[in-house]
Amino acid sequence: MHLLRRGVAEPSHSVQNKLALRGKPQTTIAKHVGKLGHAPMIMRSVSVLAVLGRGLLPADTPFIRADDLGLTRGDGIFETVHVRHGKPWKLDEHLARMARSAARMNLDLPDLRGLAELACEQWPVDQEGALKLVCTRGVDGAEEVTCYATITPVSEKLIALRTAGISVTALSYGYPAAARTEAPWLLGGVKSLSYAINMASQRWAQANGFDDALWVSSDGYALEGPTSTLVWRKGERLLTVPAKLTGILAGTTARYLLDRAAELGLVAGEEMVTPAELVEAEGAWLISGIRGPVPIRKLDGVELRTDSATNLRGLLGF
Ligand SMILES: Cc1ncc(COP(=O)(O)O)c(C=O)c1O
């Protein structure tokens, strides 16, 4: 993630021991100064690595070529899948979204289900993991995609945010809300490897004393977080931003939640919303498959309501 910086690698005996139960002690831990939250935190480097066509490799194997277009141009796609009880959660939905991303990028995506399952088999059943599936356009000129899977532990700091909540700043996305729907080359809805802007947005937010960012269109609508979907409650309605009208990434976790809104006595819906309207909401969250539902406590310094009655964590199993 954006937090990976100049870390000093050192072995993690507890995680290694857990992984040893599944056969492959490969984790190293690096110390980092970044945060999604406040305190400096420990981020773990890759624990499991499985490469299409090569199988499991020691997690620190350098295998990407310097001229891989995924590296040189961010030309590729990815998915991040929550691993719980040793299994990938909502794998079908993530593979379907990856296939949609591949189609939009004219990438010839192989079936990555087996690779995902192989990686998850190496993961301890009692630890939350983040499975990353990556497909790049491959080495320049070779016309063969590069595909691999990694799993890293979900940090305790991130887990704590599900109850602690976050402070968020609204940052300009620079385009009107509908811009990407009218310009397919802007790759709206595609989970591409070009996340430098997403990471820069989060760094900017954190450098200015916030935990995370909420992108706002030039015509004033809240869109999504750089790595999360916006969900809010307005009366009896549980709402999110329409992906089709805005070109935001269609979140698999938001979909899961809205499909089950009735279990919370709520009606699901999609609506455009402004930051000012969010302040009036009964509750607002930034959610993703890895972070789960994280309550927004403050938006640009203004306290939001805390909706403890709406048990999104329970519904999502976090
Ligand atoms: C830009 C963006 N929006 C939303 C999400 C949430 O998606 P999901 O719920 O499928 O994890 C992510 C997650 O990675 C993201 O990067």
C-alpha cells in the first residue's frame, strides 16, 4: 500500500510460526512511518507469493522484469480480496470485476481462480489477510501478460479503525461527476494499476492531519475514497454513489451490503450526494473489502453523527 517505505526488514516469529502451520514461513516485517490512523504502524511485507505459470515462490523472489509495462506505465489491473478463515471472501465478485477491468483495458486475462486458491491455502486460518491479484500487460513487446498473487496480513491498525473511525477531508477530483462516463479512455470503473493519484490523495490528506480523503467532483458531488466506497444512511435508506453515473469503482463490499440492507431494516439506494448533505446524514462510512466499514467521524473538521444502531460490521462479518 502507500505505506510501504524505507522499512528495515526483520523476521516476524509469531506470523512465521502461524504460517509454518500451513507449511510456508515466509513473512518479514518492515517498520514504516505512514498511517491510516494516527500512530506510526508496523506494516508487513509480502508473506505469500504465487506466480502464474511458476506456482509458489519464496515471497521475496524478485521476478518482475524491469521492462514490464505494469512497472513502467502502471499498465495493468488488480484486485484486493479479503482472506478470512483461510478463504478468499467474495472471490467470484472480485474475479468478475477483474474480468470487466480487463475487457476495458483490452487485456487478455487468464483464469486466476486457481492461483488465488493456491495462495490462500498457504495462509493461516486464524489471520485476516489481503490477497492481491495482479495482471500486467507484461514485458514490452512480448504480448504475454504477467500475473501473480500475494497475500499480506491486514494490519491491526486498520482493524482498529473499524471501531475508532476516521477523520476525512474532501479533496477535488478535478472533473465533473459524469466526465468518466463520457470518456472511456479515462477508465472509469476500472481497477487499474495506476493508483499513484489515489496514493497521493491519501498522503496529502495525512500530511494535513486527516486520516483519509473523499474525492469530490468539480460540480460538487462526493464520489469515493481513494481506496474505498462511500456509504451513508439517510433515514430508512442505506445509500451509495451510483457507479454507472460517475465512473467510480463499483465496490464489491458496498454491493454486498446494499443487497442485504433489508436485514438491517433499511432500503438500499444509489444517489448523488454533496459533502454538506453527508453532514446531515445519520451516519457515513468509507468501506472496502479489506478495511471493512469504517465510520467517518469528522469531515473537514465537522463532526458527523455516529450511527451505532446500523451494524454494518455485523452484516459484513468484520
Ligand atoms: C477506488 C476504490 N473504490 C472503492 C474500493 C472498494 O472496493 P471493494 O469493496 O471491492 O474492496 C476500492 C478498493 O480497493 C478502491 O480502490
